[in-house]
Amino acid sequence: MQSVIIEQLQQSLNKMNIPYRRNEKLSRYTTFRIGGPCTFLIAPRDSKQVISVLLLLNGLERILQCPIKHTVIGNGSNILAPDEGYDGVVIWLSRNFSQLTLTNNNCILATAGTPLLQVCHFAQLHGLSGLEFAYGIPGTVGGAVYMNAGAYGGEMKDVVVRTTHTDYEGKVSNLQRKDFDFGYRHSVYTDHPDWTILSVLIKLTPDDPAKIKETMNDYMSRRQAKQPLEYPSAGSTFKRPEGAYAGALIEQCGLKGLRVGGAEVSQKHAGFVINVDHATARDVRQLVRKVAETVEKETGYELEPELLFLR
Ligand SMILES: Cc1cc2nc3c(=O)[nH]c(=O)nc-3n(C[C@H](O)[C@H](O)[C@H](O)COP(=O)(O)OP(=O)(O)OC[C@H]3O[C@@H](n4cnc5c(N)ncnc54)[C@H](O)[C@@H]3O)c2cc1C
């Protein structure tokens, strides 16, 4: 990034009192624990600050006639960040941007950076059912809507009734159910990476808090039993192909334990690539490629990564 952009950004962020860090390693912000430094990691505290950051980047691009690479991340639980780092701005919408409000009609309003885990606990405490499936998915609400995260027969699409986002020009819009275009690990946001989700309204159904807790605990125990949660990863590496399960196909090809550098196909769950020993992004990419090639050759199924590659 050009030094004039760095100086301008620093000055403006200081003036607006928006938290940021320089040259932060992305390995600290991804559950894979992989990734080199980004030029700026900006951590807005509210929607106004998110919009200010986007307007700032947009304005600098126009004045300096030069694109500024930027991206939004949540908890980084579905991302592989490059070893060489990210020469641009990462807008981190996570812990700093986390707030929950109980609203009318059994709804919960969550800012995009709120961890799903926190929303699940909040819903349970208030005797609201419908989000139990998400207990244990280590993402933020924003990341979960973007991906239409799901598990155990539930998906974000079942509970999200409204979202608020901003575009790169700072225009704020609300979307409703008919607009979301939710599909398997897909939403309208997947098709509009320039839209940043600010908040999400979730509608749930009243139920017995003890029953909700029991279901949540059951899902968590199943995760602990089946998934290699003791190692850094980004969850399921591949999407589920039509008519099969990625993990089962990988296991069938005898690829459990296959290793490239510090990355390994988990012995516990073949659907997970895990970071067993200081894996690099390059290790993971090579392993993902090897697995997909072998599975296609031996079974005919084409595996598509669910993991997103930050570039
Ligand atoms: C151990 C483990 C288990 C997992 N289990 C599941 C599971 O059961 N089901 C499942 O679906 N997933 C699962 N995942 C994957 C992951 O947790 C989900 O995809 C989650 O929804 C990602 O959320 P995030 O906040 O970490 O997003 P990130 O990984 O940070 O980002 C993912 C994408 O969302 C975009 N994004 C994030 N926040 C915003 C925002 N505010 N506005 C616009 N775009 C945004 C990013 O730009 C990126 O493209 C698992 C991961 C791990 C590590």
C-alpha cells in the first residue's frame, strides 16, 4: 500500500477515534491460525464507524485515483488467509461490534459482529427457540448470514427476518425474507461482497429454556465427539456434493491422515483439514487440491471448497 494512503488513513482513523492496528498477523484473527500481516486491521465499534471507514476508503480512492484493497471479516472461521499477508485493509467486525437487544414479537436484534454462541445463550435465557442448531458454529452473526450457516437440520434462513447493510457509498438498506436468496452456503450477500452487514433481526419461538438448553448441549456434545475441535481449522473444508457427504467420500478414498507440511486431513473427521503443526496457507491449499483431485479421480464427485480463500 502506498505510503500516502497509509498516512492519510492513519490520520483520519485517529481523528475519528476508530480503533485500528498496523501490520497485524491475520493468524490471530482466523480459526485456522494461519495468515501473514495485513497493512491495516480496523475494528469499528458501531454502525456509524463501519460506514465512516467505508466512506473514508471510498473517498481516498477517488482523491488518490488508486484502488485500496479491502475486505470484511467476522470471526475468520471460514477463511484461509495468505501467508504473505494482505496488502490492504481488513475490517474486523467481531468482538468490538457486538450487541444484542430483545425486541417485540420474540425477536433478537444482533449487530453483525456478535458471536453466534452469545446469541444462542441470549435466546436460551429468554426462552426463545429456533437457533439451537447454531450452538457451536464459531462465527459471528454477520458471517453466518453471509454463508447461510447451518447444522443439524437448521440454517440461518429459518430464523433471519431482516438485515441492515451498507454499500461502499455508505447507503444503508434493509432487506427482508424475500430478498435474502438463501441457498446452501449462499445468500444475496455472497453475490454482493461490497455490501457490509450491520445488523440482523432473528425471529424465534417461545419455548421452555431447559428444553432449549438440553438441545444446545446435545448438539455441542455431538460436535465434540465427531469434530477435531482440539486443532485449529475452518470447519468443513468442502461443501456437501449433491447425493453424498464430502467427509465420507474422502474417507472412502483412504485420505484420512494425508498430510502436506503442517496441514492434515483429520483422522477424526475426514471432512476437516486441520492445522496440526504450524501449517501454512500454501500447505492447506496443496492439501485441498490433492484431496479434491483424488476424490474426483476415484469417485467422480467434484468437491467444491466451502473454505473461502482471502486474496
Ligand atoms: C470448528 C468449526 C465448526 C464449524 N461448523 C460449522 C457448521 O456446523 N455449519 C456451518 O455452516 N459452518 C460451520 N463452520 C464454518 C464457519 O463457522 C461459518 O461459515 C461461519 O458462519 C463464518 O462466520 P465468521 O464470522 O467466522 O465469518 P468469516 O469466516 O470471518 O467470513 C466468512 C465470509 O463472510 C463475510 N462476512 C463476515 N462478516 C460479514 C459482514 N458483517 N458483512 C458482510 N460480509 C461478512 C466475509 O467477508 C467472508 O466472505 C465451522 C467452522 C469451524 C472452525
